[in-house]
Amino acid sequence: MSSRKLVSILSEIIEERNKQDLKWGVQDHDPLKWNAILGEEFGEVSKSILENNSYNYREELIQVASVAIAAIECHDRKIEAAKESYLPR
Ligand SMILES: [Mg+2]
């Protein structure tokens, strides 16, 4: 894949992340809830395959990637917060 195409796809994922933040705000969930959200999005990918809908298939894959990134962001926030709350004696 050319780096131009990769940048284009990553830009779509970033755009979707921004849409999610506008819609939901910063989301801090536990891993089980993130797993459920990802499972729901993965299910939508599967549904698009069953419906032979290639447009939705691609859109849902972008959403899966975006939700995975949101879960990583949440995890990293929690790790950073844990570091900040640790006070060495
Ligand atoms: Mg979806």
C-alpha cells in the first residue's frame, strides 16, 4: 500500500474519532464495556457482509478502528492517572 493511501485511511479514522468525541465526549469505560462496544461494531461489520453492502462494510471497519483507538486512549489515560496518583515515600 502506498503511504498516501495509508494516510488517507488514517485520516478517515481520525475524522471518525473526532465525530465520536463530539457525539459522546471523552469516554472512560472499563475494559469489559469497551469490549462490548467493539463487539457491537464488529457485529455491524458482519451484518454488512451478510447484506453484501460494501459501502457499509468499509464504514463499519473505520468505526471498529476508531473505537479501538478510543479504548487505547482510555487505557493510556488510566495508566497516566495511576502514575500521577503514586506518591513515592
Ligand atoms: Mg458501526
